[in-house]
Amino acid sequence: MKSYCPACDTRTLRPLQGGDQRIAECRHCHGVWFEDGSLNCAITGHHDHIERYDHEQHLGPKLGVSNRQCTRCRVPMTHYQLLADYSVEIDCCPTCDGVWLDQHEVDQVIHSPLLKDALAELNKKVTWKSWVFQFFTAMPVEYNIQPHRTPWVTWLLIALCSLVFFSGVYDAGSNEWIFLNLGLNSDSPSAAHVAMQLFTYQFVHGGLMHLVGNMYFLWIIGDNLEDALGHWTFLGLYLLSGVVAALAELMLFDASQGPLLLVGASGSIAALFGLYLMWFRHASLTFMIVIYQKKLAPHWYFLIWSLINLFGMVTAQGGVAWAAHLGGFVFGLLIGYLMRDYVLAKNPLIAMLNQPEAAISR
């Protein structure tokens, strides 16, 4: 038997076939009606790790009386915000506790336990521990959602870079061989050597702080990107990004200033910055001005980083591959833009956190 749709106010609401008869869908606008308690059952059934969930306990503020009427009681419903930090509005009946969701709200409500936990993680305040860490290391602290996959590719890359570096620390001969054969060297004897070095230079670092800085950034953002992309796609993009960054440096290389020796994962990681900026705009990275620590959105953090690199390249400050950094970053932005719809479709939680309804505290 058809019932009135709260949105269309026509008899187009029918129970879902083969499903819970307490849930009905409008055949016209595709909104969904949940009888008392059935929404909690639907949310719990969608998440294997949740045994019980009461969405009523986590509702945000009451927003007033809705212009929609309950399909059962035929009384005006009440607007509520889905979560305190997620401004999707849902309609609840004050009499029978039924819930009406418009079509575009269904996925967000079904994922509300994940949204609640993610927003709690994202909106944590900076602490004295994060302040002390950044003050003494000059490294940012990241606030982002926890990945679901084990980031074994990220760990493997860190392990390989560390292994190559420490292999040359105690033996000057080994260190020289590593730089001449694995670093990108403009004096390489053949094109085959250069082709190989476009990949191997990414695992060679010129000093301990060079290694630590690169590996720290790879560690804090690599796990989220690997989780979003999958292990093999992440590895392929990482290595390809390093090649593109090296080519950018070669294009602007002035042979009159001497031979080029390019080492380090900075160009690859700069590309990861671009991907991160395109897909994780809800995340935060801390920035410290003298002693004041502030959470920044990725676009502000990487704008500052880009300006520093542009200044270094324009003023021709030596010893740093500024072009590789910027080339890798631009490549990451381009790939991030081209793959954005694909990545967000595969990762609905990331997509929802990128919506304006998510309130991020910084």
C-alpha cells in the first residue's frame, strides 16, 4: 500500500521490496522513510564493527519545524542537524520518531558513525606535546583520518631510503659509489644509465637531516594516500612522480655551472603534497611562527611551502633542487585533479569530509 511522501506530498511512498518493511522509498524523488528504530538498524547493519548505534544520541542542534509532514502521523516534522560538526539536515517526527531522508542525505546518514569519529579526530586541538615536538624538530603535526590499510609500501620506501643512506655512512668508498651510480648524474656514460638513475636517485640522500625530513613527510601523508589509492597504484605514482620531478630539474639545468648530481625523494614527496591537497582538504598540518603553533588547511600550508621554493629558485640558492620540488608538486596537482572523482568514488568517507557540510575546526 502506498503512503504519502513527506517531500512530494503524493502517494508515492512504498515499502522496499525484499527489505525491511519498516523502510519505504518514494518512487518519485527517491527519498527514504524510516519507521522508529529502523534507521539505527540500517546504520548498524552497514558497519560490521558496530553492534549498536543510536543516531538520536549524536544529533546536532534542533533547527526548527520542517515544512514536511510525517507520513504516518501527518503532523509537521522537526529539522535536526545530523551531527554537531556535520550540517546535513534530517527530518524527525516528534510523535512517532520516524525519520525522513532526502536521496542525497541517505549515504551521509548511513555513514554517520564514521563521520562522527573522523570529525572528532580532525577537530582535536593542538597540545603541549605537539608544540614541543614541532618547536624542537620544525616538523608539522598532521590531523587526518586513520587509514584502514596497513601502509606497507610507505614503510618499504622509508626502509629502502634508510638502508641506502646508512650503507654509505661508514664506508667512504660505498658512499661514493652510491652517489655516482644511483644518484642522477649528468656525467653518466650512457642514456641507459640516466634512465636507471631517474628511479634510483629517489632512494639516495645527501645527509641525515635530508633523509629524516623527507621520510617524516612520507610517513605522515603517505599512509593516507596509499589507503586511498591502493598499494600498487600508490607505488607506481610515487616512482613516476620522482621521474617527472627529475625531468623538471634537468630541463632547467644550466650545464655551464658544472655537472648535475640530483639525489633525494623530495620531488616524489612534493608530488604527494599535490595529491594530498586535492583529496584531503579536510586535513590539517600545524605551522609554527616563532613559538605560536596553528593548524592550517593543506592549501595554506602548501602555499607557504610553494612560495619558499619559488623564492629559492628565483634567487638561485644552490644546493637544493627547487625545480624538482615545484615540478613534482605541479605534477601531483594535475594527477590529483584528474583522479579526484575516481578516488572520491572509491572512498566515500573522504568524499563526505570534502563536502561543505563538514565543519573543520582549526
